[in-house]
Amino acid sequence: MTYTSLTNLSGSDLKDLLQYPTISFSGFWEFILLALFFIIATSSYFAEVNRTGRGNLLSSLGVAGIILIVLSTLIRLLELISRDMLIINVVLGIVFLALWMFTDN
């Protein structure tokens, strides 16, 4: 039984190298996007808490939602995530952005 390694990939362009982790774990890029969303949201929230003494979780989730939409679109252009996952990420980002924009401070 032969395992796929970097030496026997079909192509050697960037797209093939980025698709390599999905050989063993199909949800790799979805997990990376979810992790980046939570890292950005929590780091901006706690940075605001340290700076002002009080944090706004909705603004942190809104900013992370904008970044999630942009990263999901870029990753979809490379065809690393499915169209369904792109739609889920865009809707999630828009929901957090709308909650941030339409709530009172």
C-alpha cells in the first residue's frame, strides 16, 4: 500500500500543495477557517478588554465575520472548500455583522 506524499503528487503548483492536507482529513480547511474565526474574535475581544476595561463581544464577532467572509471567498477561489461551506460561512459572517451593526451600544 502506497501513501500519497509530497513527492508523488499529480501536480506541483500551489493549489495541489494546499489540497494535500485534505487527502487524510477532508474537513481540514473548514476546521482552519473555524479556528481562525474564533482566534480573531477572542483576541480582539480580550484586546478591547485590556485596552478599555470593558469588551464588546458582538463587535469582535462582527470583525471576525468580515475576515471569515473574505478568507472563505479566497479559499473557495482556490477550490479548497465546497460551495455549501462558502454559503454557510458567508451567512454566519453576515449574521454576526448584522447583529453588531443593528444593536445598541
